[in-house]
Amino acid sequence: MCGIAGFLSSSNAPGALDGMLPALLGGIRHRGPDAEGTWVSPGGEAGFAHSRLAIIDLSPAGRQPMHVLDGRYTIVFNGEIYNHRALAAALRAEGMEVRTQSDTEIIPLLWHLRGPAGLRALRGMFAFALWDHAERSAVLARDPLGIKPLYYAPRSDGSLAFASELRVLVNAGIVPRALDPQGLAGFLQRGSVPEPRTLLAGARCLEAGHCLRWRAGKTEGAAYWQLPFGGGSVMGDPIPAGEETAWAREALLDSVRRHFVSDVPVGLFLSGGLDSTALLALSRAAGHEGVRTYSISFEEREFDEGAAAARTAAHFGARHTDFRLGASEARGLFDRWLARLDQPSVDGFNTFAISRVAHDDGAKVVLSGLGGDELLRGYPSFERVPAMLRAARRLGPLRGAAGRVLRAWPGHPRMRRLGEFFGGPPTVGAAMTAQRGIFTAGEARALAAHFLGARDPRDLGPEEAPEPDIGLPSTPADDAVRDAVSAHEVTHYMRNQLLRDSDVASMAWALELRTPLVDAALFEALARIPPGRRLRPGKALLLAAVPEVPEWIAGRPKRGFSLPFERWLTTEWRGVLDDGAPSAAGVAATTWYQRGCLFVLRRWMGS
């Protein structure tokens, strides 16, 4: 796990990048304190910076920028390739020389032999930039599910800068702090900026499962992987009824085994929930005993999962660390989290807090149960969205009138979002936005216009077109809708918020966070189980596949890893969100999460 940054230019001016690289390196240094390096191509077209958190091949041979294949390729890489040893053996069998034990070297060798098709063979999480000296071209690529971020800033002269974090490009003077209207409206509506946009007009986020080629100032992007459910193509025949439990267990075990590939110890974030408990059980089944586990507990009993986590850790023989987080200490930690934000978000503080616990214990790698809810029906959206679509169909021509009544409802903001849903095409995407939204689309555009100093939301330009429901018939069965909900949760909430926040929050403490339930091969395997059996209530497939989960976890209602923000904001934190009060745009911010959204945005804009 590392930080990467760099610059590509067609000016052919040797030395032009030298002054920029130290600033880029300074911005990523916190992500990899073990080693660092910079490099500029002989012709001056490319310059790379890298900071290293050494996890695989701890020797100097693993340092970057790395030069491969007699110097033809130079690469900077952030992430881990869990099947690198198998790939190295396959490359040697094809006559390639593999000189190191590092997973970094595998990437350019695969690219040399197979081009973009080689990216599909990489099992892991990654973002990298690769310079080809022979063709004087570069490629940027990101892993299939978007676990590792990569931001880039194209310029009018054809040059392009990139980095692991957006603020690196800002602080290096490459990207101005001019807000992107659509990115801003997207954040205000959903609480996170939807890729490929960022909050800044001069930068983009490379989409998950995409690569971007650059040559002589021209760029061309393409997808190399597609989500295999929710309308995507499934690889292989459906798993026969009755065989899905054994199939799912082997797929889960395979992912957990691979996520333990490391030359340093691997720990685990453990809550009182099903996903992290299942990972701990699978870890022991895979032969990993005495795993270090970490949890946070609270005085507020309705949020506290510390006792359940400690009991689970003892049951599986883990070496457990629990940290009691009170409102006073959390307040100071909250300010540190705000200072580390890359883009504003309404989530991520919980990961920041528990990452500090693991860091203070000397950990460098931890597993997280992130992804289980999206993949295996863990959210209320799997029930609510089908119900919303059925209600919309039943209302028929009265849907618009119902929408107008609900939008004018003086109560909870959710009623206004529900009214917006009934007022438009009844799609899964629209229903999901109503469920997970912060403000309605109209409110978000009004607020965005206010923050941008526009007189009217129409000055922001046209609204982005709503997303179509790919692969859904006009009257889909609930199983098909839930499959689409799963895909939407993965490509929107998980990708744009959970994964992005987890990367920034964990890397702020130089901690590598791995997600065995967010794995392309696992997704492809489980997609062969029809949604009616994969998405059974209560994550029944996961419970069947991991029967070792103890009853005190299996029988608990889902709670999620959340913090008592609302309680703190009315006691010790009173007044913290005062500058998140309703804005001059006339949009009422009546809930703590709406005020929090505006507060975080204002703090980010003023930083």
C-alpha cells in the first residue's frame, strides 16, 4: 500500500517537472512512511513520485518507481496483488524474467504480454501509472471495484497530472479550488461526490474497472471489467439449487486466504456484526490462528458493540484490543479527521477512529467486513426499493399528484425525497436516491447555486440525466429489483463513499485496509447464484456458508458500525454544527445529518 503521484507532458522539456515532483511527493508521504522516490524520464515527458508502505517484499527490491524489462517500463503502484506469486510462475513459464518477489513487477510484465486484457488477471486492489519508454506513452488503471482511488487532472495543453488523493493535486498548485457544479450538487444530494466527477472542476476520478491511455497529449479511456449482476453479464452457468452454500463457502474462503498474503501480520476490524465475525471465522478456517482484532466501544449502550466483539474474539482465540471512545476524546479526534478529509463526506469518521487504534498497536494491515451488506442483502433498501416500485406502479397516473403532495409535506426530509421519487420515472436509481439521499435534487441544486454564488440553479447548466434501469423489464419481479439494488449499492454508496472514505481514513494512519468481501473474483463467483438464492433475507447465504458464526451474533438485529453522533451533538458536542445551519438558499436543514453535510462542506471549502 502506497501513495502515487506524477505528471505527463508533451512539452519535451527536460527539467520542467523537477520542481513539481517534491510537492507531489510531500502530499503523499503520509500514505507510505517506509520509503520514497521520484523519477523523471530522460525526455522529460513523465515524472513519477512514490511513497511506500512496505507489505510485500520488504527488501529494497520492492521500492518504486520501479524499472522493469530492462528499463522499458517504469511504474508507480498503490495496492496489493494477492495472486502475484501464481502470476509470476505463469510469466516465467512464458519465458519472462521475474527478478523480484514484489507484486509491483508483475503488472508491467502482464501489460507487456497482454495489454488491457492482462488487468483482468490481477487479483487485488490497485491504482497505478505505467510509462512505456519505447512508445513514449502512459497508462493509468484502477482496480475493478474501485478499492484504491486515482485522481487525474487533464490540462488544455495535453499534459496530465495524477495522484492518490485529490488534495495532493490542489496543494501542488496543479488544480485550482474552483468547484464543479455537478460534483457539488451530487455531494449535497447523496453525501458523496459520484465518480468520475470530483468536487473540483479541474480534476476527475478514474472510474473503477477502467484504464486511461496517454500519448503525446491525447488521452483515451476504456472499461476492462463490468459488474456481473444487476444487468451485467454473468460468467458461467447458474449454480444448481442446493449447491449454493458449498459454492459460496469456497468462494469466501478463497478470498480470505488471498487477503492474508502479506509479509507482515494481518489484523481485523471486529464489530458485533455478522460480516466481520464471518471473516474472523473464515480466517481461522483458513489456518490463521490468533489474529489481532480491534474494536471501539461506547458508553451509549444502543451503539456499543464492544462486549459482543470481545466475546466473539475470545470464542475464536483472537488477540483482541478494545478502545473505549467517549464524547470528549471523540471531539478532538473529529477535528483531526476533518483536517485529513480529501473530499467532504458524511461518513468515514468511524474508520478513522478505529484505524488509529490499530495503528497505535503497531498494525500495518487490517481486514474489514465492508461489502457484505451490498453483496448479500444487508440494507433496508433491499426491502424498501421493491415496495416503492410496486407502489409507483399501483398509483399509475396518480403518481405525479402524490409526488406533489409529499414534496410539500412539512415533516421529515425523507417525505420530500419520496415525493421527488413519485414525481419522476420510477427507477431503481431514483428509489435509491430517495432512500440514501441527504437533500432532494432540487434542494441540492439550490444549495449548489448558493455556494457557487449563482443567482439561479439554472445557471449551473442542465441537470444530469437520470440513470436508466439496465436489464430490468417494465414490471420486474422483486428478485430482479433486489439484484439491481445490490448493483446500485456497490457502484454508488460503496464505491463513492465507503471505499473512498476508508482509503483516506486508514491511510491517514499509514494503515492498509483490505476488504475480502469486495473482491472481483468473489463477485463473479457469487453472481452465478441466482438473486433469489443469493439475496435471501438476513444474509441467510452468508450464515449458511459460515456456520461457525456464534448464535449471539447470528441472532442479533443488524446495527452497523455507527457512532452516537446525534447524542453527542446534543450534549458535549453542542454547537459544533452551528455553521451547518440552514443556508441563505432557503433550504431547511432540519436533521443532524443535513446540518453535518453542510458543516463538512463549509469546513472543506475553508481549509
